[in-house]
Amino acid sequence: MSEQTEKWTVGRLLGWTSEFFKSKGLDSPLLDAQVLLAGAMGIKRIELYTNFSSEPTEQQRAAFRGLVKRRGAGEPAAYLVGNKEFYSITFKVNANVLIPRPETEQLVLEALDKLKILANNCNDNSNAQDNKESQNKISFCDVGTGSGVIAVAVTKNFPRGLGSLLVTAIDISPEALSVAELNAGLAGVRGSIDFVQSDLLDNIDQKFDIIASNPPYVSISEYENLPRDVKDYEPKLALLAGETGAEVIAKLASQAKTKIKSGGYFLLEISPMIVANVEKILSGDGWENIQILHNGRIACCEWNREGVSKNQL
């Protein structure tokens, strides 16, 4: 082989590493290789494509080799580099918080859609009542915020022309809240989010227009069969719900009835495996217009009276 083909260019490093990760049975071998190499080189992942033929320094290759070894042993790539992109925002992550996943972006999309509906309704009411200032404030609550991805993404992407958005982010873990606050600051929305330590809604007195959550929804049997890089590294508290996987959702749905305004929305990320159980819980609690969206990953419902659902009249 020529000297040129022997050089460890960006392209060659990515090719070798993705094959190595494939041999380890990793789900996203090329993506993981890209994330780790970009991290070792101190550049954005997209910049790898413009440096495909360049040769990283020996120091960068040494750092990359260390990351590859740890990833091959099971440690998640996001924890290794300390960040993960979500909804086009880069979030800091560590072992105190779940790694953001694409499914949760669907929850953000639904939340933003519902916020726009409520804001437009407020605008209509305020125009009719000539009381825009009091009518056009929308409140949003993210329960179990973790790294803050839902609260931050919703805050950052809510159209300011629609009114004022009041966001509360809740987590039982003070360590997770610290990560969420850091991410809010990095995204430029720290002053727009109130961070509260609470076990679900236990310590919350106010009511919200929307309550959203990506709660623990993994059953005991599912938990035992999770991939090693999830089970051995991500926080058990944020994953395991109990025997059926719906225990936390049941508690939160019951609490949310007393913490949501009339006409408000309740949004949940769930597992397709517990759809029937979730529908039973929500209908039994009096929630209305229950919808299961995005291939069983998102549950959406409404509360239509202050304190009493129409189904209970």
C-alpha cells in the first residue's frame, strides 16, 4: 500500500471504527464513530465531512482511541462526549439524566401545537374582552424534566408573537435539575423557566394550561432486557416504572387532574407496549379526547372543566 492509503485520515478512522462497533452489536455504529471523532477533534459532527481527507493529530487520535475503547465496552457515546443534540439544540448530558431520544421530539412538537391553539384562543378572547394582558399568558409544565430538553425546546421555539409563555420544569433529582438549569442557560432561556424539585406534582400548588411529561414507563421485565448501554449507564429512576410500566403514569394522571386548567392538555411520552393500559388509566380518571399518536409513542388528552370532567357529570 502507498503511504497515502496508510494515513489515518478522518474517513479511514470513521470506516474502521464503524466496522468495529458493528462487530460489537451497537445500534448506530457510524453515528457513534462520528460523534466520538468530532468530540476528540473538538469540532462539530458536520465538520467531519469537510475534513474527510485530513489527518487528525496524534493527540486527537489518542483521545479518540480512548473513547472508542469505552464505547466498545458499552458506555454511551453521549455520556462520553458530554452532550447530545435534540430539536436542533445541543444539550449537556451526564449519568444523572437520560440521553435525549428522537421520540421525545414528537412530544415537543405536540406541545408546541397545543400551545399555539391555546394562545390563539387567548388572543380571540382578549380581543373580545379588551383585556389582552391578562388573557394572553400561557402556562406549561414539564414533569420529570431530566436534562431539560422538553422545557428548553418548548421555551425556545414558542412564537413570542403569540403571547407570554410561563414554563415550570420539575424533577425529583437535584442533580438532574442542575443539568437542566445549565442547559437552559446555554440555550439562552434560563430566565424564562422556573425549576422546581418535586416528586411528580407533589410540591406544586399552581395550575397549568399544559402538563407534559416523559415519565418512567419501563416495566420490570422490560428493564431486565434493556440494551447494556441503557441499563448499565442511564439512571434507573428515570426508566423503571414498576411491574406494568404504567405505575408512574397512573399517579401523574391522577395528580394532573387537580393541577390543570379547564380546557388544558395533558401530554405523555409512552411505550407502544402499554398503550391499552394508558388509555384505561386516562379514561378512568375522566380525561377526554384521548388520542394515541406517533405509532403509540405519545398520548394526548384534555380536561374540560375546572375540577370536574364532563364524563363525571
